[in-house]
Amino acid sequence: MAQVIVNGLYLGAQYALIALGLTLIFALMNVLNFAHGQMYVFGGFITYYTYGQLGLPFAVALLASGATLAAVGALIEKFLFRPVIRRSIREESTMLLAAAVAFFLDAVILLVFGEKQRGVPKIINGVFLSDTLIMPYDRLLIGAVALVMIAMFMLFMQYTKPGRAMRALAQDRVAAQLMGVRVDRYSMIGFALGAMLAGVVGGLLVAITGVNSGIGGPISVKAFMMVMIGGAGVVGGAIAGGFILGMLESVGLSVLHAYGDITYLVIFIALIVFLSIRPNGLMGKPWG
């Protein structure tokens, strides 16, 4: 039981970071970023080349992944989403743009990095052993880093000027603008921060699961599942959704392994039932 719980917490910490980036972008801009998984993949490949090939410290590789994806996110917001949001009458335009960006990034990743699975050397060797728990030290380290980053994100959003400005935008965009909040600036910062979180998680998990060009879509699906569980646009909901999905996956893989790979079939069925009862998620509010 302890093994299942620790595995769930480890997965949940990673998933919560992924969902935080996606829900932040949605809360600020009302944009469903279908390219979130592709940004995760980019972060994984940057860490692969920086740490695995160049031999730089893993912390430097994570910083490179985060900084690169933050720049990519800022450029995408400024030159793609911002003009479309200004000129478009229908909200569906941003969804089509997000899907186009996802397909474009998929093609770029495939052309630049190929379809081969890539991995990096272990960050820390060794395994923690007890009567009820077996956990590699590198997973413990990555889980701890993810939890620290979640705490730092929450403190940033709560106590810094950019964080307060982004929370104001998420609550009421027009009122925030009337109070002097520079909407374009903080929308770009928020999109960059969301992309950075995706890149950092990709960098963290490349040391555990590796990375390849085909996982962007499945990662995006998981991110949307977490957001739906917790409630669209709610930061606390994204964290809750990440840990819930992590625990469900850990329990499912432990209990249902004898029946083949049906864990996500069961999770999807449970999600459908849950959303039929609570369509706005655990902490979400009706849109509009």
C-alpha cells in the first residue's frame, strides 16, 4: 500500500506541474493550449542534449529547458494568439490556432529530433529500500523538485506583483484593465510561465521515462484530464487534478495489471461519470 501511495504522489507532483501551466494559460486568455504536450517534449529534448550529450549539470539543463520554452511561449503568444484574439469575433479561432500550433510543433520535433526514443544517464544512482517501499533515489529527487516548484509557483502567484496581476486578469479581465493592469504584458508573461512549466517537467521526466517525438499528444490529453477533474482555470483545481490522476494511475496499474493495459480505460470511464455529475470539476465555476 505504501508503494502505491508513494508512486501516486510522485506521479501527481509531475502531473500537477503540467496541469498548472495549462490552466494558467486558460485562466488568463481563455485559450485551450493544445500544444502543451509538444512544449513538454521540447523541454525533454533540450535537457537530453544539454545534460545527456553535452554533459552539463542537470540543474543547468533544467534551466535551459525552462528558459527556452518560456521564450517560445512568449513568442507564440505575442505573434500568434494575441493578433487572433484581437481580430477574431469567434472564440473557436483560438482553438483552431492552438491545434495548428500543436501540429506544427509535432512536425518540427519529428524533423529536428527524429522518432527515436532518447534517454539520459541517471541523476543519482541507488535505490531506497524498506519493508514496504522500493523507490529509486532519482525518482525521490525529481518528486521533491516538483513539489518545491509547485510551492514556489503558488508563492509567486500569491505574493509578487506579476502574480497578483495575473490573478486579477483571471478573475475579471476588463476590471483589471480598468485598474491599470497591462493586459498584453501579463498575458505574455502567463503564457511564457505556462510553457516554462511544461518544459521543466519534460526535462525532469526525461531522466526517468525518456522522451520521443510521439508523446506530445498523450501528454496533452493527460493535462486536459487533470484540468477537467479540478476545474478549468482554477490553480488549486489543477494541483488537485494532478494528484488525483497520479493516484488513480498508480492504483490502477497496481490493481489492474493482471487484466492487461486497461488502466486508462477505467480512468476515462470514471472521468465520464464524474463529469456527468459535476461538469465544472471539483473547484471550477460555470463558464460565462
